[in-house]
Amino acid sequence: MTNKEKSAEMVSKFVHVLRCSICNMPMEVMDLKSLVCLNEHTFDLAKQGYINLLTRSVNSHYDKELFKARKSVIKESDLFSLLHEKILEIIKEYLEDSMSEIMFFDAGCGEGSHLQKIIDNAENLAVTGIGLDISKDGIKMAASNYKESIWLVGDLANSPLADQSCHVILNILSPANYKEFQRILVSDGIVLKIVPRSHYLKELREALFNNTDKKSYKNDKTVALFNNHFHLLDVINLKYTKKLTQTALIHLVQMSPLAWNTSKRDMNRIINQGISAVTVDLDILIGINKKTKGDRY
């Protein structure tokens, strides 16, 4: 059985969580090849096993080299291991006793390594992963490397997920669409939004921006916007410093949006400054739909 057919079988099992990105109707898998909705809009599975549900062409800042660097940092270093552990702790605290099967949606998943790391460490939790990103390069890489999750190319502003289909929505350091999150979250589900704090990757900021205001970062507006859409159960600060090899540092610089408009000369200057450790400083926002607040708390 090909990767495409294996993915089609998995999608068939959970096709009830998907909807057509054109007309919002339910879908079914046909001949282990395509997703087809009730209005006969058809989306073929790629040979790697992902499904492209975009209805328009897009341009992305993210390219293959960035995703390769991102995968290397997440999978081969332990820079984000404590974040993955904390996310699992939160899921167990809020959902373990109430869920037999957890649909776990990574919104803006990139090349999928965060989602896969969390699922790999989920132990006794029955977790099914769904990763969505607007970048075809990222999803193609995710589907090529990780066969246990459903990988979708799609737009968060028009999510191809059905109403109340997901128990956990994860959004790590990426844009969000809160109206869509409200729609697809089950009544007793949680949203986990991870946002940077002022010291996040401060060593890179200091090396890149010297004495400019861009050395610091505030997430007040992001937190306020989240709080406008969800009942904020808790905010957990996660701050630690990790040593990195030279190779891991190079990949971190390559994957960071800080370097998008940075010249190759400045990139090399940062890498050769002798940075041996970086700071991870994040807030984990835990929210539920406001309309369910009274039912749970």
C-alpha cells in the first residue's frame, strides 16, 4: 500500500472532522485517492499523503530551506522539549478525564515537527493530530516525514475543519484566526496560544539589532486580543536557557523570522559571535470558548 493510500485510509477514519473549503459541506474519501464533498468539489491526495484544500494561490515567506532548518532545531536539539512537555501537562490536566479520543489541531504547523514531538510523547493519551499550514512546502515535508497525522494545506481564515471538531487547538508562534478557532473548538475543548515574551531569543535580537528598539518585544496586544475572544483560564510563563551546538545555532538563525530581511553578511556575523546558548521566554495562553465558561467553571 502506498503512502497516499495509507493516508487516505486514515483520513477516511476521521473524515467527519473535515468540511469542504469551497462550500463548507461534509466530505468523504473516494477510491483512496480524493476528498469529495456533497457538491462534488474534489481535492486529490498528493503522493506524500497530504491534501491541498486551498482555493487560491498564495505566496509565503517560508521556503524549503527554512523548514529544513526548523525541523532540525525541533527534532535534533532539545530547545523546545520543555515546551512540548508543558503542553502535554496542560492537556492531561484539562482533558484527560473527559476525552477518549483527542483531536489535536496544530494551526500553522509548518513542517509538522512540533505536533509530531508532542504526539510521540503523549504516552497513554489517545491523540490524533491534524496539521494545517498555508505553505505547501511545509505540509509536503510534514507528510513526507510523519505518517501518523493528517496534513492539510489550507487557510486559517477558511479552515477546512467542521464545526466543533477539535478538542485542542495549538497555535505556536504563528498567526491565528480566533473566529475560526471558536467555530471548530468542541464545547469542552481548549485553545493553547504560545506567544513570545520580551526575552525570547534575546541573544539573537541583541546580535542582530544592536541598540535599536527591536531588541525588545511586548506581547500585550496579542494577549489582549486572545482574551477578547476566549475566556482566559491561565497564562503560564515558560522561561529557560539552552546551550546549542554551532550547527543548531545556524539552523535557529535560518528559521527565525528575525533574519527574514537580514543580509548574508549579517547572518554570518551573528553566527560567528560565539553565542553558545539562547533564551526561550514564552507565554502559554489557555482559553476556552466564552459561551462554555458557565458550564465548566
